[in-house]
Amino acid sequence: MDRGNHLGDIEITDPKAMRALAHPVRLAVLERLQRHGPATATQLSPHVGATPSVTSWHLRHLAGFGLVRDAEPGTDRRARRWEAVARGFRFEVPEDEEGRSAARVLSREMFLHSADLPHRWVTQTEPGLDPEWRRLAGLANTRVVVSAEELADIENAIESVLAPYITRDPADRPSGARGVRLLRYHLPESAQEQTGEIV
């Protein structure tokens, strides 16, 4: 069930790298670098909930697993600037127990990391949006009955549609373009849910 990699994400296969990333500060650091570009530990610090020295330690840890790297020096050549190695990352649940355990830990931390995004959007962002953008915002909660292979095909198709917008050069974005957060959860039901034994 190879889903491809239309978005150019870094693919994490090492369980140790998964566990390394499964930390709230490291996830925040990587997300900030992916979203806003290169930065120093001092610049990242107020956005990730850690002091500059702790942020620097987490950056070095992420670099050890190939998730961030040194960026071109800025105006102050004494300050070490970091950048994400890719726009995003992905991982699949490995077959072995160590890999499955590490993937569960990372998945759980990612869910916790993004759990309050919808609430923050509703309370902080949505009230200030122009009517055009407010109309385009939305939420879907769709249940489908599919095989594992079909679910992989659905994810692949979604990424195929998104890829041209994600990978295009920033200079090619149309006037008035803005960032839009697309949260995509694929949550297979348990066997008990299928038979109606639990809600």
C-alpha cells in the first residue's frame, strides 16, 4: 500500500527518530521551521515554550535524526540558523513491535499537539476573517466503509490534488493567497464499532 510522496515530505522510518520527534517542543520547533523558514534557537524560543538553550538542545537532537540542518547564515554570522529539511514529514506504522510502539507515541503526541487548533481558530481567527474566507472555511465529518487499500488510495488522491499548491514556488502564489490549515484525520473504526457493540 505505497501511498507515494507527492508532497516531498521527509519519510521517517527509524523508530528512534519517531520517538525523538514525539516531544511537544520538538514538534513545535519543526512545525515553526517548516512554516516560517530558517531561524535561530533564540528566535524560535518564544514560539515553542522553551528557553533558547533548551531550544538549541532540541534542535541538535532533531539534527541528529536528519530532520533539521544548518541554514545559510543570516546577517549575524555568529548566530546558528536552522532549517527544516523538508516541508513536512510522514511515517507509517512499522511491522515490528518497537516500530509500532514508536509510531503510536508519535501519533499520540501529534494528536495532542493539534487538538486545540479548531478551538483556537473558532475563538481567535474566524471572528476576524473577511466574509469570503469565512464562507470557505468548513468542517466535514464523513464516514466511509472501505478496505485498507481503498483508504490508501483516498489518501493518495487527496495528496495528488494538494501537491501542486504545496510544492509550488512562493513567487507563483496568486495575489491574495493565504495559508489554510487542512486537518486530515483517517480514523479506522474498531471491530466492535463495526458490529455496533460500542458507540
